[in-house]
Amino acid sequence: MSVDLHKMELPPRPEMFDFHGVSMTHYFTDNWENVQNFQARPDDILIATYTKAGKDKVDGLSTSPRIYKTHFPVQFVPKSFWEQNCRIVYVARNPKDNAVSLFHFDRMNMIRPDPGDWNSYFRRFMEGKIVYGSWYDHVNGWWKKKQTFSNLHYMFYEDMVEDTEREINKLCSFLGLSISAEEKRQISGGVQFDNMKNNNMVNYSTIPVMDFKISPFMRKGKVGDWKNHFTVAQNEEFDEDYKKKMKDPSLQFRTEI
């Protein structure tokens, strides 16, 4: 018997709640004990990002070890990844574009709370009252971990958009991979946004909990799209808030390239 998942009745959108100081939904906490007890192997690779920060751009690099992906803040990562000294790749994206991308993602993804209108979402983003918590805590927490855990490669979405091949070279060096110039070209092509947007394996167009009539999973992938959403007043308010929360001068983000 075949079941058309697209016609199935979807459950109501989940409620958010405070989980160890981070806004979460039950979809990401139901099997918490099993997640925390996960046993990593030394050759495992973990790709970590805040939601909609560019994980799919590094997915194009397929390797033989097991690869895991997470949106967890650093303190939620199962301890075995640190104990086994696994290689970990973190991808960060500037907060303005990240907020806009996440707003559209939350509009179309029925297993995430309803985002409301852009103005209310903008405020909740600044306050960290969205799934996986504060962007500021996320990027700063992982950046701080990098200072004490040498097997962590911290990448920026904007750098990958600016020069994909350069960033692939850095990533391959970190992962200990030697790949040919032709393979690098293929990967660079594979992670170009337009190619990913048209790839059903990457664009999630077959997943029933995502409503593509509202917004595609892969929408624009640009740097600077925030300018089409932020009002002048919102931008000024955001910049003031950003200065208060981003205290580490060694962690710098670009909102345009």
C-alpha cells in the first residue's frame, strides 16, 4: 500500500520551551538521553551550524568516514565527540542574512514554531527566542571552543560564497584529504547555490513537512539579502544590539562582500 505523504494530516506546529537555557521544541529533545550517550568514533566528522547558516555548502564534500550534522549549540554536543578528538567543522553566517533566511525557513517548515510577521521575528531573533536559541550564544560558544579544541575548523558562509575553491582547499587540508583539481572543480560546481537549488537530494523538495508554496527550502543563498527586509530603524537597532553582544574582537562577520 502506498501512502501519499503530501496529503497526510500534519500535526500542529510545536511550542517552544526553555531547555537547559536554550529555546527548543520536543522534536529535538525527545531522545535526549540517547543523543547525549552517542558513541563517536575517532574518524567521525561532525558538521555544525546554526540553522540556515550554510551546512549544505559543505555537504558537497563526501568522504568515507561517518559524517554527522547538527544545529546544536556547543554545550549540547555529545561528549564522545570531544573525547574521541573528532574533526569538527563549524559554519557561521552573518546574523542579518541568517535571520532573514531562518524567517523564511520557519514560515514553510511545519515542524518549527510559527514565525509570525517579520517585525516580531526580528525581535525574537535578537532575543534568542527561536529554536536552538541565541545566534550570538551559538557563534560565540563555538568560537570559544575553537580556542581550546584544535580539531575544530571554523568557516564563514560569506567566505565560501566569495571564493568556494579557496575554502574547499582549507577544508580538505583540515580533513587530511588530497583531491584532484578536477574533483575540486566538481565540488565547487556542486555547492554553487543554483545547482544545489535544482538538486532534489539537497533542496528537500520531497519532504512533506515543508510547504514550498510558502517558500523554497533553498531560497536565495546570497550575502546581503537582509537589505531587502531590514528597515533603516531595524538596522540601526540591530547594530546597537550587536555591539553589546559581540564582545570578542577576534570574531568578525561581514554583512556584504
